[in-house]
Amino acid sequence: MDWAGPESCRRASLLFLLFLGCVTAFHLWFISSGRFNLAPDEAHYWTWSKRPDWSYYSKGPMVAYLIALSTRLGGDTEFFVRLPAVILATGTALLTFLLADRLCRSRWAGLEAVLFLAAMPLAEAGSILMTIDAPLVFFWSLTLLLIYRALTADGNGWWLLAGIGLGLGLLSKYTMAIIVPQTFLYLSLSRNHRFWMRRSGPYLACGVGLLLFTPVVYWNATHNLVSLRHLLEQLGGRTEMVIPLKRLGEFVASQVGVVTPVLFVVLMIGLCGVGRTGLTRRSDDTSLFLFCASVPLLLACVITSLWTKVQANWAAPAYVAAVIAAAKWRSDSPTQGSSAWRWTRSRALFAGALLTGFLVSIIGHFPLALASIGLPLPYKLDLSHRLRGWAELGAQVSAVYQEMSRSRPTFVFSDGYQVASEVKFYVPAHPNTYNIQLGRRMNQFDIWGGTDEIRGWDAIFVADRPDPPDAVLRSFEMVRLERPTSLFKVGQSHSLGPWSIFRCYGFRGFPPAQQFGY
């Protein structure tokens, strides 16, 4: 078969469009099915969207802006909170296909790269959950494509567009900044494109990106640099005892888990291949570009894990170039002679990676399916338990709120921002909601404050503890337990523990408490 012929290219494009359409339709159906409640972070970002600002405590404003736009059009429902994630995931797949097509000069490589990406549970989760990773990975992919286009074009027009992509990515998550040193690393190593180091294009892109990021800088300058303090603390700024190899092992294991083992092996083979080719033969710009677009971020995560905990999703943008590297390794594999075994191995790994990846994703979407055939998913492996029970809790709090608010103004609060955010979303009235400071690190609720304005109100305290803490008792004239309620996990075989709902009367103001970091 002529894999480079026009007919073959059209067939690959049609298959890609068919696959993309089916996957997008599935994601739209899934987020409309109501199978999973909002994740705590999703609910928290929704609360951000209700109070537009230049930036927020731990992240830029992009996720809040997108949720605000979607819910303004369709209402405060799970579907419209998550709709931007589906749209961004579809856009990321399209950008990955286009980038792979340009880099590998093969639409089949583009199709394979998209299949690898879709089979990755980490990417699949980002396709239905509206967190900061959805816009980050989209703008990362867009910026990579624009940078590559700028390298092969005259003038600075594409560099300007790349700068816009950079700025929008920075508004999504600060991880986007790593794309700048990665780009300059590529330019310094590339024999064919090193001349760009002496031209204005790359610097124009950086300037435009920084200009778009200026509102976040301004917001932090007027809020005690809380985002910078939080970022430094996340990167290990706090003094704590860390076992380097243990943290490193945890990070590597997390990557194997969120990518799946066979696909992880395929991606590492692809990255090793482009690294070996790109660094030894620097005239191979495709391999060098893919290496520089992925490996530095992965290495940064590995190195950081030596002294602090690195979350599994921190490396997510690196896998855009990694899936293209794997597709390139597949497309470069010979089919004849002494390399026939290599070709057979690549096909087996390709099939195994897709099969295991999609299987894990299916189980993640439908965890009760295993329980229905007598094979319940172990609790520690069922991450979806974090996405169940919030609507039921919200309904119970809502019943109490409707009764109390008829007689006096009433607000809701909790000792965790996650619970406060979930309750605010799932109580239909979306009441004033706060997060009491009982000795924890700072969060966005602390920045908003506002509790001085509600003195004298009644309140509802929601917590996963049987007795209210002393700080809550001192903050009200009277506190009374409404009732404990139990929520359940898969098949109702594991109790989530009792959730206590307390009626609180006569708010006096929360006492000051020690803040444990940012």
C-alpha cells in the first residue's frame, strides 16, 4: 500500500474525523448522563467563575472564565461546567493530528498519535473533567503547532500568534512557562533553525505572552504574591523530611498508572528514539523538536520529585509530543530484512497499548460494570469515588437551608474548601458559602473573606466529623447537630463515613486561627 499517496492520506483523514466525531459525541453523552458529580476541584473552579477576577489564589483565571462563559449560556449544571473540557479535548486532538502530520509528513502518523492520546486515561479524564489541565494542554498543543509553523515561515506573524498561545496557556496554568526554555533549547541545538536566536521572532512571542500574563502579575502584586508563595511551596519551598527515592518512585509509578504500562513503554521508546536521533544528528529537526517539546518537562518533574511530591498530572503537557514521537517511531520502523522483528514488535506494542489503555478508560467510566459481574473494583483503584455522593449531600443540606432561611438569613460553611464548593453547587439556592480557618493552608475562600458582613446570621456547618470543633462553638450562640448521614461508594460496599450537618444560630464571627502555609 502507498502510505504517502493522496488516496491513503484522504483515508487517514476520514478515519481521523470519524474517530474524533465518535469520541466527542461519547464525551457529550457522558457528561450529560449524570453518572459522576463534579469533582471537588471542578466545583471549586465553578465558585471562582461566580466571582470574576484578574487571577485567583493558586491558578490563573482561564478555567474560571471558560466555566463562566459556558454556564452563562446554559446554566449552572454539571453539563455546562464540563462542556469546555469536551470542546478543548476535541481541539487538542485536532491540533495533535495537525502537528503530527506536519512533523512526520504522514496523516497516518497523526491518526496514530491521536489514538495514543485518546487511549491515555490521563487525557481521557481531562476530556470530561473541567480542571486547569484541559485549557493548559490545549494551549500547549496550539503553541507547539504555531512555533513549528513560525520556524518554517518568513516574518514574525506566526511568532506573534505563538506568543498569544503562550499567554493564554499562562493564564491557564503556570506550567506553560516551561515551553519557553524548551523552545530556546531546541533553537540552540538545531543547526537549521539556530539563526532564530539572532532574530526578533522568539523574543516577540515571549513579550506577547508576558503581556497577556500581566493581569495575573498585577493581581498578585495586590494580593501579597499569594500565587508565587503557593507555587514555591508546591515545588518544595517548605522544609520537610523527604525520602528522595520514595518520592521519585511514587512519581514514576503515577505516570505508569495514568498512562497505562504498555502505552507508557511505547511512549518512552518513542522519546528515546527521537532523543537519540535528534541529539546525535541535529539536522533531524523533527526528532529534536519532539525531544525538546517533551523530555525537559518530564525531567523537571523527575528532579522535583527528589525533594517534594509531584502530582501525576503535572507532566500532562509533555505527552502531546510524546504520542507524536511514538507515532514517528512506528512510522519509521522498516518492514523488510533484518528489522522484520522490530516491525512485528511495534505492531504488537501498538495494539497492546491501545487495548489496555481503552480498557482502563472504559472501566474508569463505568466502574459499576465490574461489580455487576461479581468483580468489584478495589476501592483504592476506583478514583471515581470522589465523584459520587455530592448531589445527595447537597440535597440534604438544601432541605435544612430552606427551613432555616425562611426565618433568618442563613449561610453555609465547612472546614474544607472542597466540601464548601460542592455544597454551594449542589444546594439549588447556591447560598453564601465560606470555609472556616481551623489551621490549614490558605485557599481562595480566605482571599474572598466577607464573614464580617454576615454577623448575626444563622448558618449550616457541614463536616465529616461527629462533633463541631471548639472554634465553631465559639463562633455561634448555639450549635445543634441536625443529623449524621452516610454516603456510599461502589455498590454501596464501602461507607464514605458519616457527614454531620449542624444548625448554627447567631453568628459572632470566626476566631483568628493559625494559617499553615500557602
